[in-house]
Amino acid sequence: MKKLFFFLVLCFLYSGLYSLSANAQTMSNSQFMIEMGNFNSISGKPSNGAFSLQYTSGQTGNGLYVGTNYKVRAGFQYISSIIPFRFKITNPIVNFGVVSPTSPVLRTTTLTISNGSAFGYQVLTSQNHNLRANASGVEIPPTVCGDSGPICTTTTAGPWTSNLNYGFGYRCDDVSGTNCSSQFATANYYEQFAASPSAVAVMSGSAVGTSLSSTVTYKLNISGSQPAGLYTNVINYIAVPMF
């Protein structure tokens, strides 16, 4: 029997904004030009016990404009409605405990993201190496699934229900929103983790939203010939807003 655990490491990557220069009421760089009739002269958010008011004065055409394929919020009063980009992970240390041959063990982690960027987001995942007993260098290979269906890879999910198919893999299930790949729509479909520096999307979406969450299920199954040891690895998650 083998005691195995691994750590999950959370990484962030933010897309940077283009630097720009501004001159009077025209702002431009190599990507765009904005010409405005005037800038906001006053704006604020006064309130008391009876009311709360957001306002902008001095800007041409401030207000909310909505069409079939767009929404424009013009004015400082809309700044507070922008959704900050946030990413949270539960259960960052996963311990499989003592694992018996042909007795699969499942563990879960919940990923939650809030995204306000116009073009959506991605959460990429990878592992630093296979589950490994560092003392001996022996590893547990990624699962190939191998039931009566397609063999799974780092980009293709496959069915994994037989206790005689061994290795380590994962699947993704939506909790709030539609974030996981459609390949996981069928129960018991799993994939392999990509090896760093490569990474694949475990969650993605094009909609603006808050608290979009998915559960990642890790599955581990070993054969009777797997040497005993303390096996570990690191799973990386990289959350990226799309601009």
C-alpha cells in the first residue's frame, strides 16, 4: 500500500494594457485613437441614510447604451460596477492517504473565478511531473483511461471506470456557470494532466460573471506491482483574463 499526496499551486497571469500617451482631449497609440469633445468636469457618489446617487457631469453622451450586440457604460458612475478579476481555490493540499491496488481513490478541488473582461477568461492547468516517489524516482504514470472508448490524453477525455486501468487523471464538472470542456459532459470521462511548461484549459468562458465555479475531481488507481513509497507532485492553475 502507498501513501500519496500532492500540492496544488495557484498562479495568476494578467494581460497588460497598452501604454499610451495623451494630449489635451485626444488619446492615441499605435492601436487606437479616442477623441472626446470634453472630459468629465465633476463626478461622484453622494449618499446619506435615505439615498445613494452616482453621477457624471461634463461628459458628452454619458449614460447607458444597449444594443443587440453591445453595451456601453459611459461615465465615472459605472466604474463601481466593473467586476474585478478574482480566482480562488479550495483544498489546496490534497492527500490521497493509503492507496490499495485496484481500489481507485477520488479527491476534489473547487475552482471559483469572477471575471469582468469583455472576451472572457481561461484557467489553464499542468503538473510539474508525474506522481513520484522522490526517494527512488519511481513514478505513477498518467492514466490512458482505456475502457471501451477512446484513450484519453492531455487534450482528449476518455471513459475510465474499470479498476484494472491504472494511473492518475482528472475531470471537471460545472457548479455555477458553464465553464468545463464539453468533453466532460459524460460521467467518468477523464484526461491526463499536461506536463509543464505546457498547459491546457480546465475552465473557460466568454461571459462576464461572478463566482463561476467548477469542481475538479482527481482519480488515482494503482496496480499491485506499484512500489510502495510517498508519491508527490505539484498541480499548477493559471487564471487568465482575455482582452
